[in-house]
Amino acid sequence: MSLKITVTKMDFGASEELTGKVYDVIIVGGGPAGMSAAIYAARYGLTTAIITEEIGGQVAKAGWVENYLGYTRIMGPDLVSKFEEHVKYYNVPIIIDVVENVERAGDLFKIYTMNGDEYTSRTIILAVGERRRKLNVPGEDTYNGRGVSYCAPCDAPLFKGKVVAVVGGGDSAASAALLLTEYASKVYIIHRRNQLRAEKYYQDLLLHHPKIEILWNTVVKELKGDKVLRKAVLQRTDTGEVFELPVDGVFIEIGAEPPVDFFKRIGLELSKDGYIKTNHLMETSIPGIYAAGDCVDLTPRDFRQIVVAAGQGALAAYSAYNYIVRKFGMNRH
């Protein structure tokens, strides 16, 4: 029977069984990089735990995934369930909490969480991914959950027969738009440029789909409504024309950014845009701390892929294992 501990800042703290031991590796983040790292670390015989704000990361919010090996077509949340099932098989505890800081304590690391708990580990793997960007326009916060959404798989069924818009031009926006066509009567794509950034396969599907209309060179200036969202105020970037688009829902898919402040508290070396610098073995500037997935500078910004994150997570676990053997020996317990 696998162990799964759910902890939120509103709940009681984690049990002493979890906080009162020294782990070989604690993984911060529960997306594909973190889950993959957990599986590999457990297979190396390392005492392992995951601390994550949510299980699945961005994959849990993805639509159809059609490019992950072994699955011709699977919904993001369903793929996350497969990941979680695999991690459970190795009895790795998944602790739902927010890590606020990591500090070195001699040869070990202390991990401090929002819930007030403290964990100790020989190594850390950071796999925190990125946080969704917001439009930062009037009405976005007002209608969040009342027409504004950042998760198409979560909310698409709520817009059956409705008119919706997706803001963005990358793979995530394309995936969201295609998923929404299975529910909505009309899907607009609002993109600030005159061509999409999504991979060609997606572009071909979007350009030929009868329910999809792309509004090129267009940005959102404001979201309006009453108790729920009713319209989006748009502006053309080429002509400056401002117009209103009646919509029942707006799905925001404009990318993400790393938690820079968290990284700076730890003291990690970062790229100019705030991503963790690592080498090819996922080693950071601090010995014993590794990083993997969308939060690292090594990952191309225009190629955030599940398979890349999973591979980096495996490499991070490999490096953590070798570090532990060199520094602590095989009889550390």
C-alpha cells in the first residue's frame, strides 16, 4: 500500500514520520520532471519525498497530449494520473504544500514550507516549473472563475454551445483551442502577431477547423460583463482599431515565468530571465541541489515538452545518487 500525505496550509501539519527523518532526496515540484525524478531516485534506493503545490503541474491543465511516447492521444489530467500511479508504486510520499525556502545546514539541507513544516535532506531536486502569466488587464481578476479561465481541460465542459476565445499563439493555446471545439459553438484565437508560434501540426488543424477563427495582430485591452463575462475589448496592433467581441469565456494561454524570488532566496545562479542555470547533468551552482524541467535555463523556451522534463528529472536523480554515494557512502543510514 503506497503512502500519500495531503497537506494544505489550512490542515494539520505533516506527521512526524515525514518531518522527523533525513531524506536522501526531496523533490520540490510534482510535474513530469519531479515525478520522473522520484521514480528514478526510488529505484536507486534513495529515501525520497515529493513536496508540491499541485500534482501534475502544467500537464494537469493541458488538453490532448499527442506526442508523449506510448500514448497516441491522452488528456493531460489522465496522463498525470498515470504518472502519480507510477510514483505510488514506489511508495514515495507526495506532500501537498508550498516550499518557501531551502537552506544549507552543514552537509544537509533544510526545507521550510508554508504550512510551517521543516524537512531535512541530503540533496534537493527543484522541478517547480513555471507559473502561468496573466494578461493584467481590467476585468481579468473580476471575472476569474466567471468566464476567465487558465485551464481548458478543467473548464471546457462548462462552455458547451457557447462562444469562447483563447489568448495566445503557442502550443498550449493551440491545444486549448482544439479541445474547446469539442464543446463550444465558436472558438476565437486572439494573437498579437501575424503568425502562430505553435508547431506546424497544430497550425494546420487550427487553420482548417470550421469552428475556429483567428484574430491576427490583436490584443486584449479589457474584459467586461455583469455577474459573468460578456465581452472582450480588443485592439488591433497594426491599425490601433478598438472593438468589442461578445464572448462567454476567455482562456488565457500566454506562457509562463519561473518563481524568481524563490530561486534568489536559495542563492542559485540564474539566467538573465530568471531560470536556473544547470549543466548537462542538471547540477546547479550549489552542490547537492539539482534542477529539472521548465524552470531550468537548459530547456529551450520554445520547446517545453513533457518528454524533455521527464528526461531531465531522471538525469537529476542520477546526479543526486552519485553525489550521495561520493559524499556519504552507501551505508549512510
